[in-house]
Amino acid sequence: MTLTEKLAAARACAAVAPISRRGVLRFTGQDRQDYLHRMLTQDVASLRPGQSAYTAVLEAKGHLVAEGFLLVLPEALLLAVDPAALAGARAHLEKFVIMDDVVVEDASEAFRVLTALGPSGVERARALAPEAPAIAEPRRGAPALDLLVPPEAAERLRAALLEGGAAALDEADLEVLRVAAGVARWGAELDGKRLPMEAGLTRAAIHFGKGCYQGQEIVIRATVRGHLQRGLVALALPPGAAAGAPLTADGQEVGQVTSAADAPEGRIGLGYVRRAHWKEGERLGCAGGEATVTRVVVEDGLPVERGAPC
């Protein structure tokens, strides 16, 4: 199956990713939902069992500690993050448990992630494992569902999807989907030095109608006033351009490629550039040729209504 066919299956039909791991924190105790509502950027209080939400964990200056999906179960809440962000997220979220009845546990080894893509793939996955914790995943570059299943069940369920006609994707295929959709990834575009607005996470991860959370003042100030100095853009790259390649204008470095992948339309990528170059069609120097900004991902100066005061 060609790359074009696999991408089409993921976007419009059925596909399945390799089994993967996530860092999973389990929160129990009667105050768990109220506590996470105060700690995370999303409106956790309104979520009901079976619902999930994309959210961020921020430190006091608004920088990312982690980002991922919070899933509400009847008996617990699960926060699924990149494994590289797990230790920092756990330390941060345990640090502020003082009088609250909240227990934080690392439940990563109890789960593997089976990702089904495409409308038919999502439907089949839900039918195969209706009781499994499930996260509707809008950050894959295609309709997707992440099932959190026991390790011993993961390959069996994946094989059932393949037998039902789902296209088998590999990690390179998933990277093309992600980069083409302009989705930032931990370890590439996201780390502890990054503000969520710079990476285009504001609309997806932040609820502006809720009460306060750590980092809220910085987020609101930067969102309303704008004036970020660097931000994420999508790029058309010259052949062979790789993550880490400098981006230049008039002989000066103005940014850097953070992700690159070979798509049917050519080499594509993501990168951070200075504010003056957040323009679709902007041409920048890059190793091996010229890079063109195809989309502005950074979210700067969005109109928002201030939520409840701290």
C-alpha cells in the first residue's frame, strides 16, 4: 500500500497504528476532580464518566510541564501524557496535594494504547472493546480513537482491526499525518521552555471560562495582549531538510525546523520562527534550498473572556 493510500485510509476509512505506550497517572480520592480542575487548564469539573478533554499542566510562569488527555472513569481520573513528561507531571501535581483527599499513582504499565484511525476504524475499535477507557483523539491529523487496554489484549485487538480491513500504519505514517495537520509534539515542538500559545495549544487545551489554575495570569495576559516573539508555523521544506535545520532571512537566523517528514506532496515540516515571519507564503533560507511558511499555527492575541477571578 502506498503512502498516499495509507493516508487516505486514515483520514476517510480505517487504519490502525502500532501499539504504543503513554505515561498514565491515575488519580483517586474524593477530591480528585475538584483538585485537577484547579490544577489543569481545562474545565475538569464539568466532565462526566466516559468523557475526556485535551489539557495542559503549567508551572507558575505559564510554561508547559506536560500536555495530554484527561479521561474520567467512574472510580478514577486518568491523565495520559508523553512518557518523557510523566515524571515532571507527577512531581508537579503531587506537590500541591496538601489537605485534599487525592492519591496520585503511576499506572503506565497497566495500559497500552491502541490507536484506530478513520471513521470506520474508530467505529470498529469501539465495537471491539466497548468497555475499554477510550479517548477521542483530535491531534492525530485524522479522526482517531485511543483505546487504553491491558498489554495482553493490545495486539489481539490490533490484529482484529487489521483482519477487518484497516490499513496498517507505521510511525513514519503517523508523523506525516501529525506534521501535515500542524500538531505540536512533546520532545519536538513542546518542552518545559514553551508557552502553550506559542505552539498553538490555546483553543484546544485552555478553557477561559473556568476559575484559576497555575499559570493562568500569564496565559491570559499573553493571549489577550499578544506580542509573542516566536511561534510555530507549518513549512514546505526542501528535500532532505531535517529537524534542527536553521531558518534564515537576509542572512540572519530567524528560526529552526523542529519536525520534518516526507509527504506525497513533498518534504513538510514544523518550526519556530520570529514574529516578523508569521506569514503564509513567507520564504526563508534553509539547508538544501528554501522553506515556505504554509500555515501559521501559533495563536497570538485571541479575543477571550476572562473567567472567574483567583
